[in-house]
Amino acid sequence: HLGDPKYGEAKAEDGNRMLGGVASILLINLAFCYASAGLIAFLMHLLQLPLILGYLLGGVLVGPIGLDIVKNQEEIAELSSLGMVFMLFMIGLELDISELLKMGRVVILTGLFSFPLCAGIMTGLFIGLESLGFSWGGGQYAAI
């Protein structure tokens, strides 16, 4: 059963994994994730909606909110990190530096200063609200 902590640990007498034994829980979760994302993405394609919506809904379907096949994020954490690396790699492949430079100084300056400007505005806002008497809690991590 998928909920059994010993699921997927079929071993031969010499300690090696048996051929034809039970698949690991990670492999089973991965199969359910791919299947649900693919099926719902196909449905989104038929409805002429963005595929990313299908991928997100597929994750919700197999997650704790949906069918509860993948019980928690820790079960597939390594794969989600690897997925982020692949996504950033694909964005890097699509990024054309010469086109970016053609867009001019405004785009480059906007990219460079967007985070520091937003962080400064939010810091000023929270400091201002705290000086007016609003409390954000106490403790070791209250400033974060």
C-alpha cells in the first residue's frame, strides 16, 4: 500500500533490490505527477487555455488538496529543485542577449534596480507603520 513506510523496500537475501520488486515511492509519485500534469495539460489544450494552467492544476490534483497521492512536498523535493534548474536553463536558452541590449538602457536599468527599489520601499513602509504603532510581532525573526 502506498501509505506504508516500508513500501518499495523489497530486498533480496543478499540485500540488493529485487528485480520485479515494488517500485519506490518517489518513482510512483513522479509517475502520478507526470500523468496528471499531462492529462490536464491536454485538456487545457483542447479548451485553448495556457498549458501552464494544466501543469499547475495537475499538481493540485495529486497533492494534499486533491487526491492526496503525494502526501507532502518532502516526498518529491529533490525533483522539484531539479525542475526549477531545468526551467531556468530553458529560459536561458531562449534569452537573446543581443535583443536585450537592443531594447536599451531603460530595460537594463529597470532590471538592475527593481529589487533594490522594491526592498527599500517595503522596508520604509514597514518602519513607518511600526513607528505609527502597528506591531508585526516579536521574537528573534520579527525583523524578517
